Amino acid sequence: SYLGSNHPDAFVLMFAASMVGAVPVPLNIRLSSAELGFIIDNAEVRFILAEPGSTVLIETLRPDRPHIACLTIITQTPGWLDAEALIAAAVPRSTHAPSGPDDLATIVYTSGTTGRPKGAMLTHRCLWSNDLNYIMAFDVASSDVALVVAPVFHVGGLFVLTTATWMMGGHVVLASGFIAGEAIEAIETHGVTVTFGVPAMMLFMSEHDRFDAANLSSLRLYVAGGAPVPEPILHRYAARGIPAS
């Protein structure tokens, strides 16, 4: 499992787990320790990679779960293994575990609004088909630059545009989280062509002081999800030449 804000190592862990035949399980940093404990036990997690700021969520769970290996990224955290030091000392693998289309690729847990969170068991075929659908629906190409601001513990950050863009050879700009002004700046700086967000993100960006004057000419599509987009927001973006889907 990875526990933290958006960071490239979340994807490193996801792909590395697949290479050794393990199954990655993203953990939501907005959950309580007790809620995380349920998911960790339910998924039988054996390995947690966390940002230093998120390790406190696991500390109370560790005494009852001594079988879990706990690593931290970026900086050393007392009582946690140093992921960067372990990687530096490791011998690279030349082979990877065989996997088929219907083998489990990841487990992403629901929010648990109607009870305990439920683990959605997604296969490699499922993720590949999902990417293919996005590529065809949004005309994703190698020239695309996708801005990822949605959290990677949700399917929105993990699998809407992100893996599809990589599949086509495009570029991904990964933000640690969503801040409206920073998202606008990233579009200008990196020539972002596509991005994904929920209607609230679209609203916050459209209400930012820089929205009208910023150079957003590279953005060819804003993919929205999670809820219907209010019509006034669609018109606001259309006025800037940005279609939303």
C-alpha cells in the first residue's frame, strides 16, 4: 500500500508490485487510523510505503500488526525503514512474475458511505480496457500533456488520463494536490492539453483571479467526473475555448 499525497513513488510502487506478482492497495489519507486499519486487515496488506506526514496514521496500528513492513519516502522517520536507502542497496531484478489479463492488478476501496469500505478488485484486463476506452473517447495521443491533480488514492487520480496518457507515450504532470492557482500555473508552464477534476475543482479554478487572463490555449479538454457539471460552469469554460467532457 501507498499512503500519502500525490507523489511519483505511488506509481513506482504500483508498477513494481505488479512486476513481483503483488497487488497494490492505495490508502486514503483522509481516513482515520481505525478506518485504515479495517482496509489494511481486509486486504491483508503486508507492506506500506508512506510519506513522513502520513506515518502518524499508522503508528497506532503497528503494535497489533508486527507482520507489516513500514517504509517511508523523502526523509527518514524514526521507526520506519528508509525506502531510498533500501532501493540504493538493492540488486535490480531482471525478471518479473508472470501475470495474465484476468489476474488481479489492484484493489481500490470505496468511500464506505453506506457501511464498511468495499474493495473493488480490478484486473489487468479491466485497467487496460479502461485505458483503451479513454484513449478512444478523448483522442489521447503521444503529444498530450496530462495534469493530474486528483488524489492517487482514488481511481480518478490513478486511472483517468494518467495511465492512458502513459500508454500512448504522452507526458504526465503530477501535482501533490489540488490548488486552483497552482493548477492554472501548471497549465501555462507545461502546456497542459488535458486534465481531470470534479466540478468543485472546475468551479474553484474558474473563480480564481488569474483564470480570465491566464494563457490556457494549450488545454483542449477538461474531463469532469464524480458529479454532474452545472451548466454555468460549462459555459464559463467554453467562453475560454475549453470544452468539458
